[in-house]
Amino acid sequence: MPSQTIETRPFLRRPAVVMICGALILTLAMGVRHTGGLFLQPMTLDQGWSRELFSFSIALQNLLWGLFQPFAGAFADRHGAGRTLVGGALLYIVGLVVMAHADTALGLNVGAGLLIGMGLSGTTFSVVLGVIGRMAAPEKRSMALGLASAGGSFGQFAVLPVGQGLISMVGWQDALLWLALGIALIIPLAAAVTGTSDRASGVQQSLREALAEAMRTPSFHYLFWSFFVCGFQTAFIMLHLPAFVVDGGMSANIGMTAVALIGLFNIFGSFLSGWLGGCYSKKWLLAWIYALRIVAILALLLFPLSQLTLYLFAAVMGLLWLGTVPLTSGLVGHIFGLRYVGMLYGIVFLGHQIGGFLGAWLGGRIFDLSGSYLMAWWLAIALSVMAAALSLPVREAPLVRAEAR
């Protein structure tokens, strides 16, 4: 009988189709987002801006992405992920167009900061993973979340060379317009990644009750602040690694290749993280990810900078990059249930994006003050120690109230 149910299910509602379309949406949304670092040098040189000014707009993007994420998740929980994805894609497109024509700090902050930040909140993890988490069987949920998260990683690998090629061929301004056309593909893909949380495990909590329950649960706060560290590290590396490489005497293409390699290896890292999360303790896996990031950053700082050390760093960081996403989202769904997973994961993701704001902005600020990124790298190491420690007290058991209802 189960096979008959699958056969008669509409094509766009079949789990495999939903997961593929969700992964493609994350490929486009996250891939274009990760091109931000490629535009830092050409835009600042052409416009006469400081690195801090450009960094602030990307930092603002990260912060607003996080601030709007709980609202996007709650809207998707209540009114459907499809509508949320279409609205987010339209905001994303307008943001790229405004960024392409920005010639002042205000224009850059509105386009790259406000509009793209809002667009990302409606086209990325809390919306897409909420649908996939509810669709997947409990025993396959961690793996499904890992596979979908790998889409974001593939976007980083696949879209970065496209972005660099467009900048080289048509210039940074037209490159942004071409990337906007790519984001428009999210709109038809959203037809498959739709639905609300109405049938999620029969939970009868109100939104206010779910939020209050999360706020008084220590594990929710541990996940929030450990994800803060993840956001700091990934935003700093994504935005500033290409410039760090050029400052070290290597070409921009080498820096682009390093960031693309992070995306390539994170395809495997996200898949592996999702698989391991279904077999072992998610909190211990999170602690190991943050601990291994310390080793990777230390190796980059202590060994002479070369293509070999850079690419090895990129490969190791790639395996650890978005592996936190299926583990963290899986823990939120497991502890609190799936009824409001979009909103609750969106709040935890806000912690990630507050960290992303600081990682992107402070990277530029530290460089402008000291002429080096060294202090920022050491700050990333110290925060990783904190995140590993915060992961361990998380209680992985479902809350009684959330499950009883």
C-alpha cells in the first residue's frame, strides 16, 4: 500500500522531487550569496570605498537575514513555503539590481544589505528545511536535511566560478544583473517546495506557547550561541578569504578557487554530517566540528601561505562548513517538535547571522585598523572554543510537552 500511495501522489509532492527542488533553491540562493567576496575588491576600487564600508553592507545583509528569518519561517509555517520562497526571490532580485547601480553607501546598504538580506530569509534554510523535515520519515530526517543542505554547498562550488567569470567578462555591474536572472529560477522551483505545518505531528501549541517554551529551555540558548560562532567564522572566511589571499601575494583566481573548494568539500561534509547525525549524538558531532575548525585555522596561520596550505585549509573547512546546519536544525526539530520548526530554527539562525554580521564587519574593520586579518583569525579560534563548550550541555531528548501534544 505505501508504494501505491507514492505512485498516486502528485509528481511535485513526491519526496524525491521536493528534496531535489529544495536543494536547487539552496544552490541558487546560497551560491549567489557566496559571491559577495568576489565583488569586494572591484567595487571598492571602482567606487573609492573602504573595505570596512563594503564589509558593513554584507554584515548588514547577514544581520537582516537573521532578523527576518523567524518571520519568514513563521509565515511559511502558517501560509506555505511556496509563497515565502517566491516573495523572497523577488526581494533578492531587486536587491541585486539595486546593488549593481549603487554609487553611494546608502544605495549599497539598501541593495546588498536590506533587500538581499530579506530575500535570503525567504529563500534559504528555515523555509526549505522546514518543508523537508516535515516530509521525511523520522529515521531518515537527518539524512534528508544533510542532502538538502549540500545544495547550498554545491551552489558555493558551482556559482563562484560563474561569478568570477562574469566579473572578468562583463564587469562587476553586469555580473550582478546576470546573477539576478539566476535567482529568478527559484520562482518556478518553489512550486514543489510548498505546504504548511498544519499536519506536523498533531501538535496543538500556539505560536506564543512554542516561543515561550523555547525561551525557558537552556538547550535552545546553547544552540543559539554556538550557531552565533558558526556565523562569525563562515561570514568572515567567505567575505575576506579572497582578499586575504591577494594580500598574501597570490591571484584573485586562487582565492576564488579556495572558496569554491570549501563549497565542493562541504557537499560531502553536509551529507556526512546528516548521515552521522542519524547514527550518533548530534551535540557531540557539533562539538567536534567546532574543535576541528580550530585546528584548520591554526594550520593556516602557522604554516607559510601557499597554494597547497590554502587548498588544504579550504578542503578541511569545507568538510566542516555547513555540517552544523542539519545537526542544529535536526536538534531543534527533535527537541521541540515540527509544528513550529520554521520559526524556532529561524530564531536560532538569527544567532548565526548576528555572528555573521560581526564576522563580516569586524574583518574589514580589523584590516583597516591594523593592515592585517591576523586578529580576526585569532578571534575566530577563541570563539570556536566557546562553541564547542556550549554544544556539550544540550539535552537531546524531546520535550515532554511538545511531544505530548
